[in-house]
Amino acid sequence: MPQNCIFCMIAAKEVATNLLYEDEQIIAFADLNPVAPTHVLIVPKKHITSLQSLTPDDEILLGHVLITIPLIATKLGLADDGYRVVINTGKNGGQTVPHVHWHLLGGRSFEWPPG
């Protein structure tokens, strides 16, 4: 675990959070600065800096994340009305924590194009 990676510390249970989902590969918790009524972060327990850092070894993990996000959305009551999933990559992409993660946003209508 890289020093000072807040998501690694949350995954290791060194920092408390509003945990909404956990399995052997990922955790999901409420974002501290929500931009929607429901704003959940889905984070792999394995430290991966960004999408740019992915390798073929991460293929199974990525599939697991994409299969699990709809389960979390359903659990949170977002499935019927819809939701948005976002991955920010790098400074200009809006990534503020250097650990790849997905934003699950719901509870309101979203416009296109985004921000």
C-alpha cells in the first residue's frame, strides 16, 4: 500500500467510512463531497493509480467492478430510474485521488455533456 493513499487506508480499515458494500476485491462507500443525492465511490482494494496504470492482469478485477456496480445500484434503489458511472483519470480528467475508482451517481437527472 502506498503511503498516504486514503483509499488504501479505507480498504485496510485504517480510516472509518460509511461502508455500503465490500467483498474480497472492492469496497464501496459514500463520497464525503457528494454531487448527487446518491454518490458512491467504488474502489479496488488493490492499489492502481489510474486507468493509465491498468495492465492485462487487472482484467478480471475490472470485470468484477462492472458486474458489481449494478448490484450496488439496485441495492441503493437507483436501478429503476437510472444512474451514472464516472471514472476520472489524471489532472485534466478531474482525478483528485491517485487510486482508480468509479463514481456511482444517482437520485437526480443528469445532463449531457457533463461538466
